[in-house]
Amino acid sequence: MIASGVARPRNDNNLTVLNPILKKITYLFLIFVFLATAPGMAAPQKSKVYIRKIKNNHFQLLVERKPYIVKGVCYSPIPIGKNHEYDWWSDPNKPWLADGKLMHDMGINTVRIYQPGENPDSVKQVIRDLYNIYGIRVVLGHWLGFWEYPCPFYGDKRFQDRVKKEVLDMVNLYKDEPGVLLWILGNENNYSCLGTVNPWSTPDIDKEPDPQKQKKMRAAIYYSYVDEIAGEIHKIDPRHPVALGNGELIGLDTANSVCKNIDLVACIIYRGKTFGPLFKSLRATFDKPLLLSEFGADAYDAYLNKEDQNMQAFFLESQWRQIYENLWSNKEGEGNCLGGVMFEWSDEWWKHNEYDPEGWLRHDTESNWSNGSYYFDIKAPNNMNMNEEWFGIVALSPELENGIDKRVPRKAYYVVREFWKNPVSEKVKSKKVKGKR
């Protein structure tokens, strides 16, 4: 102890040792500040999920700096006897826990949800459970008012502002959830520009006598609006990509000229067992990375009037084979595919007639629409061969298990699981066999 008033001797040796250390710490700190604030300098480090174009113009999705192939399913676990208005997010039996286990065992790493529920706490619980327990990430979307009655009004400023606020509120609510993968704006909303589904117009469009020019005018308004929302999302959430949800490639020539803030296109495609020239066509039309955000095959043969799990499995494996042929890692493909999201996880018994409660208790076998690409049952009466209630890779049984409808995996569950374990294309297999000969 040093007596009061007595000066403490100065230790110059200690200062000599400390000064270089302090200088180094200061130097490193200044470098960190520069990298953190310089425009664009540290974008990859800041971005948890991002897309990069590699040297051969292929696109690669990265999560935590690691390549990520989307192996997903569309998810809406509505129980037998309920319809789309049912709040499954708040179901006390937590169906996503049972589903998450089955998904994890299959190899699914992503679920797509078209629009989150109204209770943010419930939505966050689902996102956290799927991610924290099973490592499954969530693609969150928004319908952009497409199913509002009487129709969406994308040319109306008040409608635009209201829907945009809903989207930005969603992003603000969930952008910091570790389980969120990316955002999808809309689904098949571009069909409203054609005037065939949920049509809308404006006084200027009505003055145009040419129907084709009317479609172009609507498309320009719609895609510009979606791009505006995407730009606003990037301002508040630079860590997740924003996708344009689109039915087929229709309208993407217009999107190509007005969409500057869109990171990828999320396409809904039902072309049968393959996607045809989809990947090459997208390169020429709207050169953005592609997520197959909805595709699949139903498990019912409308011609023979019986369940056909074999055909569903065959179609899904064929579709996944083409997806893998066009991933960034395949030199022979287009390299613009980021993966796919199958439609869908489980059957939805309410779909044939959403306003008939008695029908929700019946697994209806009447077809809803026709598609010749699904050739195995196109000879059904009036060619109506697409069965909306039978698209699940997991069937539902009225038998309850832990409070929810028992899940019964179909053959497609196991076939796709095995493909993901060994995704070698038939083309590559045949080359290997030929080489051995």
C-alpha cells in the first residue's frame, strides 16, 4: 500500500508493451467500421440468405454461406372436416410437430406457406418449432389481395397502399426469425392481367380497344407494383431474397423490363412428368434464378376411378430429376434452378367444394380441372382428370393419432426420399453403364 500523497512510480516498460497492442486493436476496429459502412462492401457477410451468380452464369442459393438446394413442400395442414378458414396455426395439437418429424425423415428442408396466419405469436411458434427442432426453413408469402372479393384492383392507389402495408408489416414481424428462408409475392396473380381469373381494369385500360394491348397495360401496372414492394422489402430486410410468384412464364417478358428489385422468380408449373424447355425459356425471357414454387401430381386416376400412388411417385421423381439437371452444380443444364416445392404435403378434403361443410368430411374423387400433360387419366369423362383433394404425398386418415388425423405417407414420399439420397440422372446412369461395356 502506498502512503497518501506519495507519487506512484511510472512503469515505462508496461507502456512500451501496451502501446503496440492498443494500436493493433484500434487498427482492426477501424477496418471493421469501414467494411460495415462502405456501400456494398460487406453484403455477403451481412446476408444470411442470398443468391450469387457464379462464373458460368449459374445461380446458387446460399444460406449461412453454404449452398442450399430447396427440397420443399407446400404446407397447409387443414384437418378433415375443416376448410381453408381453419386457423391451424393455433391448433393446440400442433400438427406441424408430427409433420415436421415426417418431413425431416424424408429429407425436406423447406415448407412454403402462402400467407401467414393472423396471430403473430402463433406464426412465430410454428416457424421456430420447425426450424429449431427439425432444421426446416419457411418460405413466407402473401396473396397480394388476389382472392379478395369482388376482385383485386392493382390499378387503384388505395388498394395498392393497403396491400403493400400488409406485406411490409409481415416482413417486419418475421424478418428476424432464423427459420425464414425468403419471401414470395403473389402466386398466380399474373392471370388477372389476362382478364381470365379475377379480372380488373382501369379507365385508361378500358379506353384501349385492342384486347392484347389491354393485357400488356395490366401486366405493366401489376409487375411494376410488385417490384415497388420488393424494393421496399429490401430496405427493411436486406437478409432475405424476394421472389416474384408467377403462373407459368406468362407475362415475364413485361416483368423483364420493369422488375429491377426482384431476386428470383417463383413459378407454378404443371406440365406433367417434366417441365419441358422451361429452364431454357426462362433464360431467354426473364434471366433470373428459378424456384419451382408449386408443382406435382395427384394420386387419383380419374379414368379408372381409383387411387394410383405409382403414377404420382413416377411423375414426382421425374420432375425432381429435371430440377437436379438444372441446378448450379450441373454443367450440362441451365444452372438457373434453386430447387422445388412440391404441391403438396397432405391432402385437403375441403377443396372440391369449399362452401359445403358436409363435403369436407368426404374425400371427393370428382375432378376439378383438365390437364393433358397428365396423360395417364386424360381419357376421364370430359377429360377432367386433375383431382385437387389428392395431391398430398401424405394421405390423411380419419383415425386420430395424438389428436390429429393420422398421416399415411404415400409411395411418392419414399421414392422422392430415395432420389434425394442418390440424385443421379438416368442420362448419367446410362453413360456409366455404356462405359463399362
